[in-house]
Amino acid sequence: MLATETIAHNGFRSALSITGVAIAVISVVVIASLGNGLLTTGEERFDQSTMHIWMSGKSVEISSQYLGIKEAGIDGAHELADQLHSEETISMASPILTEIVYAFKEGEEPKPLFGIGVMGRVGTEVHMVRVSEGSPLSGSTHYNAGRYDGNWTYEVLIDSRAIVALNATIGDYIFVGKTLSEAEDQRFKIVGIANSLAVFSSNPMIVFHLSELQDLTGSKYYDRVNLLVIRLHDPAAADFVKEDLESRYPYEVSTNREYLRKILRQNATILVSATAIVALAVVMGMVLVITTMLLSLNERRREIGILKVLGFSKKSLFMEIGLEGLIICVIGGVFGCLVSFPIARLLNALIYRAVGFDGLVAIEPEFVYMGFSLAIIMGLIATAVYVAGINRITPIDLIRGT
């Protein structure tokens, strides 16, 4: 077949076109798999969560390197938590404060870490924070009936990512503060490792008693937190409790799935950017294939004209020559689908090392079919362009030397 001979003859050009198609297919498969993995992992994390309701302040358009769109705080957190905990449908209400803090071991370089303060028996089996190694935080008397004048425990938990970032482990002492100068005066002991709050941030994390982090960061003056999570006696009543709380408090109240959708909306810019990358890859792949086809057509104008003079029909010319673009796209599609799997494994390894989430790039068969179908569509478009070019070539033009 002349089409395959042409592909082999123009090896570099054909390889470039095949690569373009493969990149487009890989982009579609990997981005679709990443989106699927984010949604699936998020749903699994929330389904496994022992919390059922999320209460937060109204969103405001203040971006943060770590938190994206920031939320207005909830004031009077301790009192509000006590009120909610006293209700029959609620088994636990825990305020949560999130702040960026500086932390370092003596003699080490300070690192900005994600500090999270939680209330209650932090690290015990009944709490939302679960300790995988070491001990839970000691009971705190620092918050005392509206005042922050009790004794500090000076204890923290860290996650596995913070162990690497701080080069520290259980039993080590670290300096922590809202600023570098404040950190030099506050020394905490690492008593345990807790990875159960990874959903709140992709960054290394330090877990404090709520009141101690409030005092450390200046949030104690209004007893302010970012979020309040609620555990219900009956998870099936989440929608009913949500509506009840919304009618009584001036805060945003979400169930697990609603809170997941909220997180996805807050990261819409990233999703749009990923979609734009896919679209660009598809367009560039299409341009490469069509350019290759047009160059090949220009080189073979005289040959095509002669074949027409010899009586070759349009169908014969199409079967002999016009399939070049389709063959290139099929090869590129197969190559792209096959390469998507090792790329997905590599991305999963990199993501796990960076943020601690495993299996975010989850390739499903339908995504592979979608990528290969895209390659076929690109091939059909390129073939249509090539056939249109063949139809415009007439023997009389070649005889005239045009």
C-alpha cells in the first residue's frame, strides 16, 4: 500500500505526527483519570470519615498559597461547640483552626507548615484525630471558661510529611510560632504521629490543642476558628440536621458530599487549566497530522495526477494513498493508550511523595476507549482533508505545469 510506503519514506515527519497524536491521547486519558481519581478518593475519604456535618464561615475572595479561597471565621467557637454538643442528634462538635506556622528543630532551617488546632481528647480513639504511632496529646487546661490563662501542654502531633520536612520524630522538640521571631520562644514536644487529617491540606501538618494554636496565632481574642465539624448519632439524619442548623446559625452548613463539591468548586481554576491543556494537546496533534498530510499531498501531486490519467478511481486512490493520516492516528492512538499506564503510575508515585495521597490517577477502561476514539476521529478528519486535496488535483493542471 502506497500509504504505508509514504509513512516509512517520511520517517521523521511521520514519527512527529504519531507523537503529536499520542500526546493528545495521553493528555485525555491522564487528565480524565486524574479527575476521576480526585472525585473517587474524595468521596471515599468523606465516606470513611466519622464526621457528617461541616460548618464554616461565609466564603470571601482571599486567596492563600495553602488554602485557595479563604473563609470567614467562626467566632465564639468553644461556646458554640458546647451548644451543639448538648443537642440530642449530635454526638460530637469539634472546632478546627487552620493556620500557617513556622517550625524547626534547633539548628535546622525554619519551614512553613500547616498548623491545625482541634478541641477535645486529641488522638484518642473517640476523637477525629487518630494517632498511628506514639501517644495522644495530654489533656489541656489552657482554655479556662473563656480565658486562655491555663497551663500549656506544649505537645504536638505531626504527620508523616512533617517528619520528613522537619527531620524530626517522636520525642524531639521543635520551635513553633506564627512568625520566625515568635517561634524562637515557643518549644513543643512531638508526642505522636497522626495522618488522619490529611484531607485538610496537602502540606506537612502539625496538630495542636485548639486553644494553644489560637493563643499562638492571635485567634484567641474572638475565640475564632475556620471550621466546625459535627458527628451525628445517626448519619442518615445529616440532611435534616443541616437544614436545622442553617435556619439557626449564620454559617454555611454542608454534608460530606456538599463539602466535597465545595472543595472542587474552589479548585475550579485548576480543573479549567487542565481542560485547556488537553484541548491544546488535541489541537496541536491535529495540526501536526494535517500538516504532514498536506506536505505529503504536495510532494505527490504529479504521481496522483498520473494515477488519475491511468484510470485509477477516487476509491482506489483513497485506498492506496488517502489512508496515510488514519494509519498515523491509529498508531499514535495505540501508542498513547499504552504509554498512559506507566505515566499514570509515575504520576501516582510523585503525587504520593508530594502530598501523601495514593492512586489519584485512576485509569478506567472508558478513558482508554475515549482516548483511542479521539485518535480515530483525528485520523478521519486528516483523511477527509487529504481526500479533498486529491479531488482538487486534475491531470490538466499537471500538464500545464501548475
